Amino acid sequence: MRIPKLLQALLVVLVTISITGCNSPTADKPAKYVFYFIGDGMGVQHITATQNFLASQEGYNGNNDLSFTKFPVTGFVETFSQNRYITGSAAAGTALATGHKTSVNTIGLSYDHSDSLFSIAHFAKQNGYKVGVATSVSIDHATPAAFYAHQPDRGMYHEISHDLISAGFHYYAGGGFRDPKGERSVASRGSIFSRGDSLGFLFTSSLSVDDDMRSNYKSVVFSLESPASSSTLKYHIDTNEDDVTLAQVTRMGIELLENPNGFFFMIEGGKIDWAAHDNDAATTIMDVVAFSDAVAVALEFYSKYPDETLIVVTSDHETGGLSVGNRERKYQSDVSMLARQKHSLEILSELVGEFKKQHNGRPTFNQLLSLLESDELLGLTFDELSVEHQSWLRDAYKASTANQTEAQKKVNKEKYGSADPIAVTSVKILNEMAGIGWTTYSHTASHVPLYAIGAGQDKFNGQIDNTDVPRIIAQVMGFTID
């Protein structure tokens, strides 16, 4: 019997769909290996600025893809907390970890602190997965802590670090700890290093993984011997080839976590948020690049097990109200100008301070200009500045070098923050010239992006709440969280 051509075509389509469905990573197979990337403070515009900057460095106007921007599934995530529409990292981290909203500054507890909230990492461990938590900031900071700790205030670093020991995950990594011995705690519980040693923890500053490390320790905790300020990895813009990166601690985690039963691995790009709080666009962009590099390491792993691996990339909230486009430049932007900046605002502030010391605290205005014009700092020449920008710089010079009353110091603190006024103003000028805008030094209520690839990827389509993200991941892994 001859099959009509229309029916033949229909059968071909159906067979193709069937084959594709069977081979697709979106089929309903439990995810064996899960990567959960959280870019702290990373909004859509942070990604846009980074893509445009990378394209500009290759000589064209447009966007250069990051490792995750071509993922097959994209969506948006709502970020509000239980008690405030503009969230904080503790509440947002808890929502992304536990599937429950809570109050601002709360870690792993209900909004009124009456109940403990357990994270997807906790349930993954219960279900036989190995678990890792890594970050570019301190290991006891808000976002990583949300996956293992239960404390009423994110500032309880000592108590949080003891919760890390109690959780007993297989791998932790970051710059270090803020208060591991309880020196700043009201009631010290003793050194986490001593307690960890007695429970089979290995504390190491080596990225090398060997059989002894895999076999003979309950948990491995990587941190730096000499971390950057606040026990973090360096800002990516400040690194050299000898410095540890988020990509490296991600690779180390994979080596330790890979096993026949699978793993759950949360990796946070924590200093994207810090740079955005400073309204430091060049540093923000470079930390998004570092975050993308870490995702690229996970993609290497995904390429070996595409049907069993899920990678989710999202953010806890947006920081800074960043935009590519500002009032001053209007439709003009030149993000390539940010390449002039060679250091983070933090280091620029230190360099200005050192320069002032070399000149007995009172260098001339022209001497400071020569420092800023250096290609090793910002490459900003006074002549290319607008009259308004020149005025800003003169005001900053006065604030930085003049003897001032306590009242004047308070005004300057409110205007410039904790960094040197000259460094703050120089970065502000460069941002404005590049066409970058900022609306706040704090967070905003913007939805944040989500990208997914691998097993169960299609479940993340559309606009979802931050509490939905861990619940969907758990569903894809074959269990529930509550």
C-alpha cells in the first residue's frame, strides 16, 4: 500500500522528533552531575557590559559570547525577600539554596528564625551525592553559608564556620574564613581547624589533588595562605599568573567530587557584587569574565557526560543599577575605555595612598595627575576631561589631601565612601566617559537572568521565583526539598 506523500512527511517528522527526544539532554533522566553557579550581584546589564567590552577588545561593535550566554535555555528570576522587596545576599542565597524565602540578613532559617531551612546541598548529600561549595569570597560569606548554615545573622561568621564543619560536605573552597577561632564572637566555640582535624577534615592551600586526599579525608577545605582583604580571592583585574582563580577551585572541586554516585556543586562568583557596590565597572566586568571562566570548566565536564549533567547559571540579585548608557553620553558609549583601568578601586586607593606618603601626605595636584595619567593605572589625561570632570578631580584632591574637621571628614565619607576620594573620582570619571551608568551603591529589585544546559534544562524556561530554582534542580536530580 502506498502511503500518501503528506502522511510520509508527517511520519518523518514524528520519527525525527522521537529520536531527538530520546537523545536530548532535556529528556526526563535524573541529573547525575549538577553545577549551580551563582554570580552574586550579576544582572543582565553586568553581562551586557562584559560582552560589549570583550567585543571591543577584538575591534568590533557588538557582543562577544561568554561561556554561558549561548546556553539553550534562558529565563528570569524574581529576587524579593520575605520582608523587603529589594533583597540582600543572605535572604536571596537562602531562597536559592532552600526553596524558601526568609528575612534580610538571615541564613538558613525561616523569616522569624523559628525553624531551620535545609538546602538542596543537604538533601543531595542525604541522597548519596557528593557535595561541594566554592566561592571567590570567604567560605563563611552569605551565599555559600546559605547552603550549609543556620544562623539569625549573616555576620555571625564564627558560628557559620562551625555549621560548615557540622554539615560535613565533601569540598569547600574560597579565600578563607572571617572568624575561624571566634576572636570576634561573643561566645567562641573554639577553632574550627582543631574541630575539623578531629573529624577528618583536611585544610589545605594546595590545588593539587591526590589519592590520599580523595580517600583518607571526610572533607577537603581549600583556602589561600595569604588571601586578599576580607579573606577572599583577588579581584580578577588584580591577578597575575600565580594567583588562584575561581576556575581553578572549580577544577579542583570536580577532581574531588567526581564519583559513580554523582555530585552537587555550587560555585559563587562573589566579588562581582563587591565591585558593583563600588560602582567600579572595569573590575565588575573582569570578575564576570572570571565567573565565565569557571563555568567553562564545568562545560568541559559537561561535554563528557551531556546526558547526565545539568549546569544552571543565575544570580541572587542585581547590584548597582548598572546600565550601558548614561545621561551624559546619551546614545554614545565606548566601553573599550575601561581597558585603561589596570587595578580595582581597592588597589587604586592603596596606590594613591602610597603615593601621598611618598610626598609627605601633600603631593601637588599636578603630581597626582601624573600618577593618574600613567598607563599602569588609568591612563586619564587632564586635557581630555570635561570642565565638570576637572572640577570633580580638584574637589577630590582637596578632600584627599587637606586638613579637615571631623564634620568635613563625615561629609567626605558620605560622598566618597571608604576609598581614597581621588581613586573613587577617577573611576567615576572613567565610567562616565565610557558610557556606563549607575543608580545606586546598593542592590536593586531587578529580575536576574538564568541560563541552563543539560539534563532537565527545559524546566527552567520563562520567569520563575528564586525559590523555584533549587526545587526544580532537586526534581531533576530525583528528589524533593522541604
